[in-house]
Amino acid sequence: MAILQDQAAELEALRAENARLKEKMQARQTITFKVSDKGALSVYGLQRWPVTLYKQQWLKLAKVMPQLQEFISANDGALAEKE
């Protein structure tokens, strides 16, 4: 009887750990923004390190976003994918 209780407790602990890990993974997949100490905009959640550009750089990139999407579509076979 004690063995079953131990196994049930261990199973519950593993379920809790699994839920914690799933929550951590979802948090990593969320894209967040932060203003750096130097006044730049950092985007978190795209890769291991943040992508940091200054305001004018982000605005310049935003203006050419349709061209970027076209380029990606045109070169779809040559571009690697990474999650």
C-alpha cells in the first residue's frame, strides 16, 4: 500500500514539473518588448538573445515589411526554418 502511495506522489510531482516546464516554454514563445538602458527597443522571444535596434531602425524596417515578406516568399525554398 505504501508503494502505491509513493508512486502516486511521484506521479503527481512529475505532472506538476511537466506543467511548470510547459508554462516556461510558452513564456519563451511570447514576444515581448523592452526599452534598453540606452533607449533602444529590444524584442525578446525571437531567439536566444534579444533583437535590439533604435527607434529609427525599427521604423525603417517596418516600412519595408511588405518587401521583406515578398522576398521571403520568393526565396522560400532557399531559406532555413528554425523554431
